[in-house]
Amino acid sequence: MIDQTQDAFYRSAFIPRAHRIGRLTLLAAMVLCLLPALYLSFVLGAFPGTGAILTGFLAILAFVGVIWIVEPVSYFPVLGVCGTYMSFLSGNIGNMRLPVVISCQSAVGAESGSRKAEVAAVIGIAVSVLVNLVFLVALVLIGSALVEALPAAVAATVKAYTLPALYGAVLVMFAKSATRRNVLTGLGAGAAVFLSPLPELFGSAAAGILALAACVLLNLRPGAPLRSRAA
């Protein structure tokens, strides 16, 4: 009888309230994220034009558009309703939130999709967000102090190589999860496009979209060369 009462409360009160709060918080986060751009565009008069916005959107869509569909569907069975809203609001799902949720659910012996797993996911994600914020703020403050203490030439070098280092780390992460054929075709198509006159004629964003499309076509074409042994 207790289980039936809890299940009825879970379905009739808890889940609808979770959807309502989750939608409101995500909508508020979207509005807050857009406020600086809206202020720069319509208050300070720095609107870049619909063409530039559309080009940037298409560049992002070509790179991560499929993730917008794949990630919610694949993560939802583990994260649950509340965990999905919290994770997509806080970010770092695959490398932080999901491992934390799996560890919490394993520690309490919760079956995936159960109410117990939902509670474990909520607690785990909430704690991980707090820990992440504490360490991130501490590292930012310490890093800023270290950069200020460095000589000017060394600080300028560190700042100049920070962004390339981040892109290099992301590239290595994706390369490790890809086959040899994917890596070689991606590097070849990217080099061919960006060493050609296309970036100057159509812009770097359009050239990036073309390079990504070429990578997809080369990897989907039957009998394509550079087939990896692992594949």
C-alpha cells in the first residue's frame, strides 16, 4: 500500500512539478544567456546582421547538431527526469554528471529507471555541481594570481597558447574515440578545404561546414580508401 501511494505521488505530483520547474529554469537560463547579445545588438547598436548569425548557427549545427538529439535520448534512462534537466542546465554531462550519477546509483544499488535511481541522480548531480563550482572558482582565482605574478613576456605566452591547447585537447579526445579512417579523412578534408581559396571566397565558417560535409561523405561512401584495420 505504501509503494502504491509513493508511486501515485511520484507520477501525479513529483514528475509534473519536476517538468514545470525544469522548463522554467531552462527557459530562464536561455534568456539570461541571450541578454548580453541582445544588449550589444539592440542597445549598443552592434548587431552583426542575420547573415553572420545564420552562418554561425549553421557552423555549429553542422558540428554538433546531431548531439542535440542523441544526447537527451541516450542519457535520459540513466539521468531520469530531474537529472536530465539539471545536467543540461549545468553542462559537462558525459565527462562529469553521468559518471557521478552511475556511481551514486551503483553505491545505493538502485535499478536504472526506478524512483530510487531518480533520487540518487538528483543528489549526485547537485553535489557534483557544488563541488565543481567551488573548485572552479578556486582555480580561477589561483590561476589569475599566478598569471599576474608571472613576468609580462611569460604571461603573454601563456595567454597566447591557452586557446590552441584547449582545441588540441579536444582534438585528441575526439581522435581517440574515432577510427583511423575517420581521423585521416577528417585531417585530409580539413587541410584541403582550408588550404584552398574557399575560406577567402566564402568565409571560414562556410569552409568549415564544407570540410565537415566532405568528411561525412568520405566516410559514408562505399569502398572509400583509408579503411582502418579496426573497422
